[in-house]
Amino acid sequence: MYHALPGRFPEYAISDRPQYSAISLRREMPVGSVLIIEHTGLTPIFGRSQGDMIECCVPCRCQKPIRTCSLCLEGDRSAYAPGQNHIARVQWWETLIFSTKRHRSTVNLLFDLDGTLTDPKRGIVGCMRYALERLDRDPDSFSNLERFIGPPLLDSFYHLLGNEKEAQIALTLYRERFSTVGLYENKVYEGIENSLSELAAKGCRMLVATSKPRVFAARIIHHFNLDAYFEFVYGSELDGQRADKADLIAYILSQEKLDVADTRMIGDRLHDINGATKNGVRSIGVLWGYGSHDELSAAGADVLCDSPSALLECIS
């Protein structure tokens, strides 16, 4: 029986990704030996190295790029939490890959989607107009529909139409177009991907936290190839559950067992800031989306960020 402790086996960096390193096992241990991994504060990734790819042995065999493999474990992810012992047999791999980032100092970043990661104006406004037209309402009689980008849509339609029944019908009609066309009438803000890459290299743990139904949000993140940066996409349910940003953040904190002191909410509307405040989470208001400087300041954002390129320096 062997213990893999820092310094016990020679470590080496993998490719150009400084947040990962590895220990060679085949040269050090006979095949079949039992290995107890005790990297307190480190995240083991069960896998076999294959150049810049690894094949997961437990439990998903995901064949994803190495930078995302530690983030794609399915099932009970708590079983692979940092700081726990992990027991396995050496014949499963030639090399043990593990993340070298220290989770005690990791900042957990919860990203809003609309108006923060992507600009959805064309799709959201187009689908709102479609719903209003189907209800025989003139969409041109409603000014500035883009102001409803961010808040829960059912609330927005209620504000526009004045009664709950029509608001629910409008939401159904909205989703009729959005699910096939509208969600792709969207674009990633310039500079976002570079910033996400920088944050990942610094060891930040990133999750999406959007009031948009998760079924749509996950498709958008995947469509724009942003899923490599995010551990999980959290959103509301189609029945409206967790559409309130405070409820959603509370759910994420509970599910991921996050320390509020190490967590930041990043978003462009007052709902993001209020939701963070209600959960004791610091907030970063972004000024490239659909919330104004005055809106975010009045809501109590801890930090205001002018551009995606400034995100790294805004996180403290």
C-alpha cells in the first residue's frame, strides 16, 4: 500500500496548463498495488494520460480535454471532494493526473448568462415580439423591450400584460420560438473567452447561475463552446422553480457546499446583486450588459466592472 503525498513521487507539468501536474506511478509502483491519494486540498482526477487528453476511469470515461476533465465527473461529485482520501489500484492508469490548485484559496465564481457572458438581445426581443403578436398585441406599442433582459420572463410578461393568465400564455409562446430559433440569436461578448481562460488559469472555480431555464442555458453554453470553462450550468426549471436569483444562489451554495466568503456573483442586473446580498455573497456588477451604473450601484454591488478584460482584477 502506497500513499501519494506531495513530494512522495516526482511531479511534472502537463502540456501548457500550469494548474495541472502529475505523478508517475508505473515506474514507482508495481501494477496491482493499492494507492491511497492524500492530496489534502488538491483534486485528484482518475485517468490515464494520452498526450493532451485523459481517459477517465471513474466514472464517466468522458474523453474530454484535460482542462475540463476534473469538472465533468457525473453522479455523486461529493465522493471526489478535495481533501478526502481516494483509493484505487494502479493498473487503472499509467499516470495519476491531479489539479494543483488549492481549494481553500479558490474563488468560486457564479456567472449570470444573459448580459454577462452573452448578448441575447436579438433572440429575447424577437421572441417577446413573437409572443405578443400571437396574442394580437402590437409589440411596437411596448417600448424598450430589452429592459426585460435578465429578470424572470414570467414577471416581465405580467408587467407588460397585466394579468397572470395572459402572462403564462405569452411565456409558452415565447418558448415556442426560443427553443428552436431564439436561443441561437445570441453572441458571446468580446473578451469574455479570454477572461474565462485567465480565470481558469488562476484556479478559479466557475459555474453558471442564470434565471433562464437550465435546459436552454446549457444548450447556449455548449453552442458557444464555453462549457470547457464551467463546472456546471445552474438555472431555473421550466415550471419556474428557482427563477428567483436569491433562491438559485442559495441552491448552488447548498449543492456545491460553497463557502460564501470565497464566492462571488457576477451579473449585469439588480436581480444578480440582490440575490447575492440575500445570501451573504459578494457581488460584481458588470457594465457591458443591460443594467446601468446607477441600477447596479443602487442595488449595492460590491464592485463594478467596466469590461470583460477587467474581470480578473475585479475579483479579490
